[in-house]
Amino acid sequence: MRKKFIDLKLFMYVALFYTITLLIDLARKTYWKLDGSFYQTLGWKDLILQTIVLDWVIVLSFMTFVIYLTRRMFEKKLNWKLIILVHLSFSFLLGIFSFAFAGFILMLFGTYTFDQVLKNLSIDHYMSVIDINFLAYFSMIGIVYIYFYIDEIKNVEQQKAQLKVNLAETKFKILETQLHPHFMFNTLNSISSLIEVDKERSQNLIADFGDLFRAILSSKDENVIRLEDELNRSGKYLDIVTVRFSDHLEIRKSIEPGLENALVPVMLLQPILENAIKYGYSYNNTELLIDLRIYTKDNYLFFHIQNNGALLKQDLSDLMKNGIGLSNTRERLAFLYGDDFEF
């Protein structure tokens, strides 16, 4: 997209500064006029028109070009010595340009004669205001460079923030890519254990698994999905494993009404349910009950998954090192919610 010739907001800042400068100058000249020191031959209307309005238009027209040139030098990152030399030259040219252009306009309107214009263009007149022009010019250029640097810092911060987002999304996708084959391998293991026992049911389960995995792949570009969709997918997984364990597995669900459209991470429930089943069975516990409760409290969404198996003897940090599912789930939660979650 083509850049604008000049940033309007920046121009407004420069214009505001120079307006204040001219108002201070008008106060000074008003004092001299009332005191009888200067400007006695100049009426109030001409004083305001010639020394304020005309000066404002001419100087800001000149600065419009300077702002454009400064942006080009800033973007091209020219040598700082060259930049200083350019601005020094323009600071001296500002006075000449102002006197010459103002004189030309006043001559066109018949306010000044050509001789009077030449008198105003004298070296004495120029030198009497050279310090004011110099300070005014570099004050305005200071505003310009501060604006450019702040704008550049904002752009850099935005780019850094976008890079962080892109990095997080990339790592999130890597985690999902890691989880899919892990899930597929474990589910196929469940199905394979049934093939010799019940071939017909195994075929149906393979078809169900195909539907489930197709649904998972269809959401490959999504980080979060509706809770209702997540429950449907985890439900298909539970249907598969329930067939495997026959009457030895019971799933109880308690879902708070009205949460269907709540957004949750993709494949949030399946790895946890898988672990609850896989490690729930033991020699002393062949009848497994999985309790799934989802509810809200204090503006948070709670997922409570519990089995009636043997109590865990390891700390959570140690359990995270044992497999892919749980550690993967916790990392994905961290990417999505930062520190604003508990696992």
C-alpha cells in the first residue's frame, strides 16, 4: 500500500507548536505596539495578518516538505552527519523562504511595493531573526523525530507481539500434531484387541474411529472449539473403549446446562479420559467408574475427571514426565491461557 505524503497527526502536532509560538510572538509585538516602541505605522489587522496568519501558512507549507523529506531520510537510515547538514541548511533557508514568499504575496495584494519587499529581504532583517528561525525550525524537527521514533517503537513492539503469537501458534500446532498420532495409536490398540473376540463389532468400531479421526482432522486449523463439539468427539472415543471393556467400564457425566457454546481447547478431554481409563484398571480394581463433571464457578470453567482406581503414588510433576497426553494438554493450556488456569 502506498504511503501517504505526510502523516496528518504529525502535521497537527507541528502546527500546534508553531501556532503557540506565533501567539507568543503576537503578544510580544502587541506589547511593543502598545508601548509605542514598534509597529506604530501598522494597523492591528495588518499586524495579525502579516506577522501571524501569513507566517503560519508559509512556514507550515515549508515544513510540510521538510517533514516528507525527513521521513524519507529516516526510512533510508542515512548517515547522521548528512542529516544534520541537511537540517542546518533548511533552518537557514526557512527565513529566506518566509521573507521572500511573504513579500511576494504582499506585493501581489498591493500591500507592499517592490522596494519595500527588497528592504525586508535585507541581510540586516534576516540576521535579526535568524536565531528565532533556527530555534523554531529545530524545535519542530525535534517533534518530527520524536514522533517517528515513537511510531517505530510501536511498530517494533507490534511485530514482537505478532512474532510471539506466531511462535505460540506454531508450537501449539506442533503439540497437536504430536497428539494426533499418539491418540490414533492408542485407539487402534483398543480396536485391535477386539478383532479376535468380535470381528463384526470391530469393523463397526473402525468405521466409528474413521468418523472420529475425520472430525479431528477437520479442526486442524482451530485452537479452540465449542464444548458441545468436544463432548461429541470425546463421546465417540468413549464409545470405542466402552465396547472394549464391555461391562467393566461405566462412564458418568454431569454437564452444567448452558455451556454448549463455551470455547475449549481442541482435544482437551480425550487425553485425560484415556489416562483415567488406562491407569484406572489394576489387579485389585477390575470394575472401573469414570466420573466426568463440567461446571462453572467464579467465572471459570471446571473440568473434573475422577476414577475409582488405586490412588496415585506419584507427584503430578513426575507423572508429566511419563507420557505425552497429560504433559501435552498442560502445555497447550499454557499457550492459550498463560498463567490463568490450573491443571
